[in-house]
Amino acid sequence: MNNRKPAVARGLIPSLGRTNYFLKTSQKVFFHIPLNMGQVIIKNIEKIKNAGAFTPESLMLFDDKSLWGFDIYIAVSKEIKKMYFFYTTRPKCAKTYGKNHTVILAEI
């Protein structure tokens, strides 16, 4: 079998085309074995679905950076705005004071 065309041209590897956007997420691993990967993928697919950013071809890239974690890059059709949530107090203080406020930071 003498295939001189690149794998992308033969249709074996999806071409990025005009895809310039990726959703980046982190994955916990134990000695390169993924932990709770199904939950991470489902959570990110929901983010992409809510943003209306699905691409015609699915593409996920993995950056295996250590024994304890890797980054996942999922191709999306448009930029997805990020939101960060954090609590103003720690759980023990929230019990003492009776409430815990949530702060939301969003990119506009």
C-alpha cells in the first residue's frame, strides 16, 4: 500500500479548516489513567451545547502534561465566554454565619 498523500488528505485525520477556537478543560489522572473522564466530557459538551458552538466535525486534543493531569482541547465553532464562581467564605464559616455568598466573574 503506497499512500503518498498526507493522512489529512486521505481523510484519516479531520482537518481543522477554519476552526480557531477550542474549549480547554483539565482532567485528573493517576499515572496517565483518566479519572471521572465521562463526567468531564459530559460537562463540557453541555457548555458547548448551551453556547451553540458545535462544529460539524468533532475534534478533541489531549496534552498529557504529567502523571497527575492532562488538558483537553475541544474544537468549537465560536468563542465561549467564561464564567468563574467562588465563595466569599469557607464552609466552616458559612455554617457559623448561616450563609455563604457566591461571587460570579464573567467575561463580557
